[in-house]
Amino acid sequence: MLIDTHCHIQFKAFSPDREEIIKRCAEKSVILNVVGTQQSTSEQAVELAKKYKNIYATIGLHPIHGDEVDVIEEGNGFKTRGEEFDSDFYDALIRSSDKVIAVGETGLDAYHVPKGEPLNQVLDKQWSLFLQHMELARKHNLPLVIHVREAHEEMIKRLKDQKIKYGAVVHCFSGNWEQAREYLKLGFYLGFTGVVTFPPKKTNPQQQLDLLEVIKKMPLDKLLVETDAPFLAPQKYRGERCEPWMVEEVVKKIGEIKGVSADEVKEKSTINAKSLFKKLNP
């Protein structure tokens, strides 16, 4: 068994063959944590979790969906519509199924910023959303799935005064060792995607070298594996739509980097996922 702790199988990219992909994951004994990014995709994640044994759900409002902003990711473009966080809606979703295992993804995003808005104002608004997610997670004894993009220092600074009682993972971790160490001090897990398989960029090799250093240095018992599908396909499948079963490649690469077997990474990451997501019971 292997757990993809963060994917978006409910997104439109999977509309043509979603059931086929879910079946393929089941055949490979891959469990999916399907993560919502707004009301509609959170609701869809819960419906999939109710329908399929190998699917669980995380629900919340992605920081960029709290504003109106143009987004382009791997050739796909869309405009967010600026949703309000409706705590009653998400509360009802959690109560509707025991397979809702976390709250998120929520956090700070300094990469997608609405034109004309000061960055500090945008981050303050996102932080307000984060605090609402944190309260919902506390209410239901659930961990947080945290999104941080180009804002690690700001997130770490703001977290200093908070106590996240039921745990958290910084998904698709992209920072350096100093930043990773701060999250680890808080007891957080770090999630790694197919990005770990990419070669260093010629224009900015340090970013990838920093990521590899984090994986080498961090304890295996705080590591989670994920795909963020349909995005970030591992290098072996680069240019294709990422699918949750491709988390296998993430496991292999982490094993290479840490000098341990893929089986050890697989086993430990599964234990870690069950430890963080207490309601995950595949």
C-alpha cells in the first residue's frame, strides 16, 4: 500500500477518464487523499470519498481562491472568482462523512497576487482565511494541509504565535533546510511531489539543490509523499498529465537521495500518513 497524500482527482483534467484512473490506483494499492481548493472541489472530493474505498478527502479554500486572480499552471489557465470562507458549509461537509481526514489546503501564496494589490495586504487576507481553517480543524480534531508558495519566511514568522494542536503538513515543500527545520520544530510533516525528480534548472539550480538537501537531512519519520496531480508529473512522465499512482516515482527518488530502499520509504511514509491523518483507515 502507498498513500498519495495530496492530489486533485476531482479536477476537470480527469473528467474524461476519472473512474479508470481511480481503478488503476486501486489495482496498484494506492490510497488517495483528494484535496479541495474551494466549495465545489471540496464537495466533489467528499463525494468521491463516499463512493470509492481507496479515496479520502481534505476540504478547504485555497489561498488564491479567496481573491480574483489570473492563474496559469502547466499550460492551463483560469481565473479565480474570490470566494468567502463559509465555515458552516465546510462544517457540514466534515459532518457528512467520516472520510474527511483534514482541513485545507490553506496557507500563504505570494506567487499569484492580484494586479494592483499590495503583497502585504494580500498575505494578511490569506492569513485571515488560514486562521478560520485552523479554528475549523481545532473544532473537529483534524490536521491542516498547508500551502506555501514563495512565502515560507512569512508563514514561519506568523506561525510562531500559533498552536496547531492536531498536526499539519506543508504540502509540496519547496523551501531550504533552514525553513524546513523551522517547520519540523513545530512538529509538522513535509510533503514531497514529483518535483524531487526534476533536474536542477540552468537558470536557478540552487532551488533544486536546496530541496535535495532538505530530503537528505530531514528525518524519515516526518516525510510524506504526494503528487499534486494533475500537476507536477515526475521527470519520467514530464509533459504528461500527472496521475496519483505516479507517487511511486517520488518514493524511488527519495530512497535514492537518502540512501535507503524504496520499500523503506514506502513503509515509513505510509506510517507517517496514518499518524498525521488519524481518520485515515484504509
